[in-house]
Amino acid sequence: MPASLPGPTTPSVKRRLLSLLYEGLLLTAVELVAVGLFLLLTGNRHSPAYGHALQFVLFLVTALYFIYFWSERGQTLAMKTWRIQLIKPGYARLPLRVAVARFLLAWGWFLPALMACYAFNLNTEKEIAAALLVGMAGWALTAFLDQDRQFLHDRLLGTRLVLRAQKPR
């Protein structure tokens, strides 16, 4: 009887968090371009309506970035650098609806902290940063509650982050 092949390796939580940090840097560059275009197209007008429109544009740009890369390639640019790939067992590519759901569920990294800032009137940069760090640490800890070390949003959707083998040079 042939030996069974080992399943895909789950990247370490440290590797995934470093990838997330790098993702933040790349996403910042993408969003700076979006802000520049928005300001150019709106004549840099200052009113609450334009502020909300800018927030919506940034949300949309972020959504398009992640959903496109996850559904088309299974990897964002940072994930490719760190050799991490998003898969859904049984599918050659991540279905679009799953990529959208993952994007929305991944807000669990930030949304509870942002809601706490609003609820407890936390306004200073230090208070917001502390709330975000606590919220992100809490979400990261969900990987340690899972036997496969997957984050909560991946467990809920049946997706997995796997480590890709390094290509020979």
C-alpha cells in the first residue's frame, strides 16, 4: 500500500503576520494612488460628503485589490513574496463569492477595535493604535484555537492559507 502524501503545510502565524505587515505597505501605496486620483477628480474639495466619498473609494479599492488577487491568483503580491497561497480545497481557483466573503470577514482584524473606539470615544492616535493592536492580537490568537492554525475567517469559509515550496533557482 503506497504511503499517503502529506497535506499542504500551513505557514507559521509569524510568517502570516509578517506578510500582513508587508501587505499593509503595498496597500498603502495603492491607496495613495487612489487618493491622488480622487483629489484630482474632485478638485480637492473639503466637505463631509467628499470625506465620506473618499472613505468609500478607499474601501472599494481595498476590496478590489484583495478580491482580484485572491480569486485570480490565490495570492496577493505580499503573499507571493512570503510564499503563501490561499486555497479552497476542491477548487482550482478561489470562487469570487468566497473571495468577497473572505474580504468582509477579514474585517474582524480591525472592525471590533474601531467599534470600541467609537463606543468608548477613543480619539487620540495612541488610543486608536492601542485598540487596533489589541483587536489584531485577539484575531491572530484565533489561529491558536484552530487545530490547523487557520485564522477564524478561513475556518468559517473553508479556505486555507498554505505554504508554497520555494522554486529552485
